[in-house]
Amino acid sequence: MPSLSQDTHDALFTVPSSTPHPTGVTHAGFRCQIGREHLLPTLSLMQAIAESHPSLPILSHVLLEARAPDVLAVRTTDLEIGLNRHCPAIVQMVGACTADARRLYDLVRALPPGSLTLEGSLANGLTLMQDKRRFRLPSLDPHEFPHLAPVGDSVQTIELPAAQLKELLDRSSFAVCADGTRVQLHSLLFACGPNEQVRCVASDGHRLALIERPMPGLTADAVPMLLPYKGCTEVRRLLDDVTDEVVTMTFSTTIAVLTVGSTTFSLRLVEGAFPDYEQVIPRTPAYRLVIPRAELVAALRRVMVLTTERARGVKCDLHAGALVLSVNTPELGEAREEVAIDYHGADLSVGFNGRYLLDFCTAVELEAQVVMELVNETTPALLRVESDPHYRYVVMPMRLF
């Protein structure tokens, strides 16, 4: 097996040594029973993290550990992020084995609701049984499965409602840069704002989303953290099944650990500094207009029918009381639509990527009033919701004419 780093300060996961597992679970064969309703959502999260074509075969597997008393621990990692969940089960024999994450998920998803019996060993693999159905998957040596490195001395620990963390991610992560080579922008900044507020910031270089929410007790000297985009995406999927629980977030200088219920999510923090985003936020706008969110979304979607994936430019002409949206794509045609707005200033023509405007609008409430502020047609525009001054979105204009 290729070597993984043993440095617990730089490595999120380490190769297990010959020291017995801290839980006391041996890697002999095991047997347990578990409800499909517990195993399926767990495997759904796991298979999204496990790699399809990894350099290390073990990284395409999940580790299943039957533990006393009556717990099936399921774990996966891609060496950058990791997920560990404890599922209720009836354990008849403790032990551990691995199985291909995607294949096991597909099998369990294809089965009807009911109780499942799992038997596992390195020699015989994992056997999945339900009534007269029986399936066997090969196993790799559980000793080869990477162990989670200790967090060490934590820099800070915060707790926040799951619903608040969902909102922070939903209203910022869509602006993360899709280019994985731009490491600092392919991440989400998690930092403290003024007046005991937590702040999330994301940018792809053409737009920036910033949201702040109150968090009593958060100190102003809390260290900013860069969370990897894939990790944020999987955390958000995890929160889909969470309602009123509290998420505990523990940070060290290199690792973040999120705990909610019986699930622990670990991720390696991105190295480096996020760009100085404060300087791009417009401060003294010369133009201010208020647009009903529903009308803006509907008009954008209609005119953008005549745009292409490579050319999403929408021209915006401001007039007293009206916003005219138009596109002109030679190979597809032209579109023009007028939206009634609250605006009493001088005429102005400016172009934007219509997709960027839609992304912001779909992240806010259906009945929201969208405020757009501009200095001129060549500098960034600031979008926000009239009722929420702590959510801001900055977008660069496009030259369309």
C-alpha cells in the first residue's frame, strides 16, 4: 500500500499502526442486523465522499465496524474529508470489514424496506442478506483503512443551530470558484464578523457572496478558516436530514470537525489566505433601485432562453420606474422585457451575467424585494435584500455593447 503521511499536524488521516484499535473492535468477522432506514441514508452520504477511481483502492470502500453495545459504525474518507456515523444495530458478533461504497449503496437502495443482516470478514467479504436475498461483496483489509488523525489543540469551538448553518452555506457556497486549481477561491471563508457575528464569504473572482448571522459569544479574534468546497457540499447534504439539532464545530490550525447527533464530519482546512474582499464591496452608490424578486426571476428566465452556456450576458437599461432586460444572440435571436421597479434616477445601461443574477435571487425568499446599488456601469454592483442588510452579493458588470 502506498504510504500516507504520519504527521498528525498536516495529515487529516493516517495509516493505522499495529496498536489495537482504540474502540477495542477487532478486525475479525462480524454479524449484525440493521434497519434499511438507518443504513441507506448513511451510505448515501458515504458513497458521495468515497472515490470512484482512487489511487489507493481502500479509498473507494466504506469501513463497517460492529461494536458493542449494538452500534454499527460506518466510515469513509478521500483523505481530504471524512465521515463517521454510528447507526443503531443488533450486534451479534463484533468485528470489522470493508466494502465498495457505491456498490453497497446501490444494493441497499434496490432492496425493499425491512431488516438487513450483515456478515463480514476479510476472507469472505461482506454478505448482505434480507429474507431469501443474499449478496456478497469483496472486502479489503480493514487494517489498511486510514484512521482519523487527532484534532490536537483546538483553536476554537462554536455551536450553532443546524438551520443557521444551512442558511450560511445556501447563501454563499454557490459563488465558490469552480476551478479547483484556484485553491483559495475553491473554498469558503468561515470567519467572525462585527458584533458577535459569524460570517461566510465565497467568490469566484467575478462575484462575491457574504452573509453574517449573530452568534453570541463569538470573539472578534477568532481565526478565519478556509473550508474546502467539496467538504461544504457534503456538509450541506448531511444537513438535509437534520431539523432542530445543534452543530458543534471544532477547529484546529489544519483540521475542522463538525459533529451533529451521531455523525462526525472531518475536513482538512485549505492553506493560504482568502483575498481581501472588503475592498470590492461598493460603499457610495450613485444609483439605487428596488426590484420585486419574483418578477425579476421570471423575466430573467424568459430572456435567457435566447442565450447560450458560453454567453449569458443580459443588458439592463435603467429608466425611471422601469428596468428593461434584453439579450441579443445572433444564432438564437433577440429578447426584450420590461419590469416595473422603484427607481427615480438617471438612465443607465449596464450588462451582467444573467446566471449570476439568478443565483442570488434563488437564494433569497420568494417575496423578497431585491435592492441593487451601482456606482457606474463599469464598477461592481451590490445586491441585497431590503429586509436583510447582513446578506450582500457583489457582481462584476459585463461589457455587452
